[in-house]
Amino acid sequence: WDLSLDSSGRSYLNLTDGVQLIIEQGPEPETFTLFSIIAKICANQKATLFPKFLESNLFRKRTGKSNLGYDKESQSLILFQTFNEPLCTALTLYDDISLFIAYLIFWKKEIKNDEKELYDSEIHVIDEHISALIGKRKKEVFFA
């Protein structure tokens, strides 16, 4: 892996299954941040998902040493962790990145499950609405 930073101050690591890890200089001297985009969050998902993300961040209950965040520009949920270079050894870095990847995979699966539940509930609401329209007006509903 080439970990040199590009002109934007980032380095990209592409793993299997479309997972991309991004490393950038951290907010403080001698720190760096590892992050990855978990999924794009649609506007209609925010109200149901954001409380879950906040609760998961509480005491790092479902995030390990990392945190969940929201990138407004890409409208995406991200997982990130800041490292202090002087405190990192090869072993601790390996362990922390392995744990980070495990939580990243967990959250990618969790979001897929939430999207399916949201989709299923939206379909149920639409079905009820269409049934109500058909029942009240005795008309057929056609979709283009």
C-alpha cells in the first residue's frame, strides 16, 4: 500500500468488497484520522436513523474506539477515528485498524437492514393509501 498523502492531504486504501479507507492529517499535530464512508443517507432516513447513531456513539456503545459522523457535503454517514502517532506501535495500529474495519462492516450491514425496513414500511403505507383510495372511490388506480 502506498500511504503517501495526495495534494488534498489524504491517502486512500481500497480493500475488498468496495471498502475504502481514507487517511488524512489529524486536527492536532502528530495525529492522523482514519475514516470511511458507510452509506449515503437520504433526507427521509435522517429522522429515524440519526437518534440511533447518537445512541451508538454514546460511550462508544456500538463504535469501538471510533465514532459515527455525518458529512453534509456528501450526505453520508461516516465512521472515523483519530490516532496519536507517538502512541501508535505497529501492533496497536494493526489492532485498532482491524477493529475499525469490523465496525465499518457492521455498520454497512446495519444500514442495509435499516433501508430495507424503511422501504418495507413505506411500501406498506403506500399500499394502505391505495387501498383506501380504491375503496372510497370505487375506481381502479393505474401506475405509469
